[in-house]
Amino acid sequence: MLTLFHAPRSRSTRILWLLEELGADCAVRYVGIRYLDGSGTGPDPANRHPDKKVPALDHDGTIVSESTAVALYLCDLLPAAGLAPAVGDPERGAYLTWLCWADNELGAAVMQRMMGGGRDPQAAASYDAAMRRLTEALARGPYLMGARFTAVDVMIAPFLAFARPHLPESAAIDGYLARMAERPAHARAQARDLPPAQAA
Ligand SMILES: N[C@@H](CCC(=O)N[C@@H](CS)C(=O)NCC(=O)O)C(=O)O
């Protein structure tokens, strides 16, 4: 049995979307967390994440935390959905690279800029490098790995949407985000991204 420990409007929202794309049968356990703006309640004793953060996945008692690990785990568990090149597929290396790049490079560089670190030359170089990689990939498109929609899109598009005001003007980024938001699984995940009392 799969259970996702989830809080709305957080890093685990992209895991909700991933579950929908995978067609996974997964219970969602809503837990309280303390948000960066000071709202919310946490730590929640019901949360099985070792640091009481989200996301955390419970698979028959095995706990997986860290968003990238959760995404890898789910895609490998449910390969029929085709969201991940398998081990041995020539695209597997690029897939792993993109997944790790998402938070380690893109997320770090953009968050540093959002927090006002843009004047530091090293931070500016990291931001420029991340934007270059992103725009080159989107110029090939339609997905970050080219013709194939993968978990990479699920992990990166929501961050781009969140950070959009801090990214360059770009019809390619806007078009990409619009295409991602049109996916039926994305809409289903948005509808689930509410505390149960507010869900329809
Ligand atoms: N590196 C972790 C970060 C998880 C994380 O910081 N999640 C936030 C929500 S976006 C959280 O649970 N914050 C609550 C807290 O820090 O107590 C991941 O990517 O899964």
C-alpha cells in the first residue's frame, strides 16, 4: 500500500501530480507543516517524514523522503506509465541528470536570486547557467527531454510556475507552462491539493 504524506501548496504538490500521471493507487494523508510565511501548523506527529517535512512516501512500511527520491521510487515502481527511461535505456543518464539538476542547480540558483543574492558573481553565473540550460531544452521541446514527457517535467514545471516572476521574459517558458497546466492529470492534482475539508 502507498501513502503520501502531503501538505497543500508545497513541494509535495508535484508528487500529487506525478501520482495522477502514473495512475497510482495511493492514499493521501494530509499533515500540517509550518510554511515559510509563518502560516500553517507543524510539526505534525502523524507525519512519518524523519524531519516532519513533505513529501514523504510510505510503501508498505518503507519510508521514502526527499522529493527527487520519491519521484524516482514511484516511476521505477510503476514503469508501465512510461514516465522514466528504464535502466539500460540510453536516455536514463539524461533523465537522472535532469532530476537531480532540478533542485540542486535550478532550484538553488533561482532561490538565491529570489532572496536577493543576484549581485554575487557566482550566484549570477549559476542563475545564467540554469537559464541557458532551460531555454536550450525548451527550444528543442516540447518537453524538457525533447519529444518525451517524463517525470522531469512534473518535477520542474511547478517550480518554474512558482518562480515565474524571477525568470526571464520568455514565450518558450510561458508556452511550456501553459501546456503543462493543460494536462488532465495536472488538473486532477490541483483539485486534490486541498485539505480534505475543502476538497469537493
Ligand atoms: N529537500 C526536501 C525539502 C522538503 C521541504 O522543505 N518541504 C517543505 C514544504 S515545501 C516542508 O515540509 N516544510 C516544513 C518544515 O520545514 O517544517 C525535499 O525536496 O523533499
